[in-house]
Amino acid sequence: MQVPIMAELAAENRTPEILFWVGCAGSFDQRAQKITRAFAYILDKIGISYAVLGKEEMCTGDPARRAGNEFIFQMMAYQNIQVLNGYQIRKIVTTCPHCFNILKNEYQVLGGNYEVVHHAEFIQGLISEGKIRMKESGEFKGRKITYHDSCYLGRANGIYEAPREVLEAFDGELVEMKRCRSNGMCCGAGGGQMFKEEEKGGTRVNALRTEEALQTGASVIASACPFCNTMLTDGVKLQERDAEVQVLDIAEMVAASLAI
């Protein structure tokens, strides 16, 4: 894929419509890289002008702050803000709710003021505007789909409808888990837990959440967060159901269903 780099566009005095903030998971995790490619594919096909920071993008510092290391967080945040402000970035779209939350709500006090949009809302907007059309007989038509609410997208930022509206566009059957929306259950990775050793307990959080998803009878578990995707994928494999149940990001589902 030929992905535009911000430094290269700036050298040509070009300004993209949006900056696509990839995030650590989307950059380095093999599974999350598929989500990154899917979203970039959508942007390419729709003809939206975008760019990524590439090697200039650092971690937002979210895991460090959640784990209690304020010094590391501020060091990372200041460096990112200097880069973003240097390019006069105004609008950022990201596929990671953790990046979305911290860029939108916690960078402002440090001098980083941007319009930050999560890809669920961004894609939903494109569908509403008629810029994204789905295949009439896409692979998700008629299939039972359940959606897992990311903590940082749902409870932290109140975004519940946009991802569901995207899923409804597939003409499948959207079924809700017992715990959903504001009463949704964490996948087990939030708040820096992704990088911690396991604590003593009888059941893994991701296994419990996956069981709730499987109880809906859905053949697709949709998420809008790379961390949630990892935890639910591991949970499905633990249940030995990965041959019959897919765990997919909404961007992957849209990319696979675009009417081009």
C-alpha cells in the first residue's frame, strides 16, 4: 500500500484532510495491522485525503499514564504535540479508542487542541453521507452479529450508536450481549492491564466477556478497538470456537463489503 506520509506532503506544501493516527497496536501488532490496512483501504477507495506521521508518531503515553507514570506520559505527549502543532494538524482520526480518548480529552491541557474522531464515527458519517455503499450481497448479510462496547469509546466518551449504525448497514441481525452500552463489560485490557502480569483469580476477564458474546449465538463478534479485538480473539480460541466465530473490527467488515 502507498500510504501518504505527513512529512512528504508538507515538503510539497500539501495539507491532508485528516491525519490518520495509527497507534502502537495498529503499527506493531500483526493482528491490529490488518485493521490499519482496512481503514487505509477505505480512505483510499473513498478518495479522502489523509496522511500518517510514520516514524514521527510516538505512543500517546496512555499506557504509561494509566499505569501511574506521569513523567513518561508527559514526555511522550509533549513530543507528539510538538510534531502535530508543527504540521498545524487540526483533525485526527484514529482506530484506537485509547488513542482517541487521550488525544481528545487529555492533550488539551498540554497545548494539544485538535478535532479528534474515532473511526466508528468517521465511517458512520461517510455511510450517512452516501460516500460508503455496501455490496447488496455482502458476506455479512443475514448473519448474526454482536458488538462489544470498548470502555474508552462507550463509558468514557458516550459513543454507542455510531458503531451499531455501521453494523446495521450490513443487513445482518444485530444481537446485543446481556451487558452492553453503559452497562458493558471490559475486555480485560483497559487501564494498562494489557501490559500487566495476570493477577490471582478464578476466571480471566476476557474469557468471561467472550462467553457472554458466544451466548448470543452470533457468528461475528464486532469491535472497534485493537485491544478488545486481541482479548476477544484469544477468548474465542480458548473456547475452541475460532473455526465458526469471527472477531472483526468494523473497519475490516466495511473494507470487505465496499461496493466499488
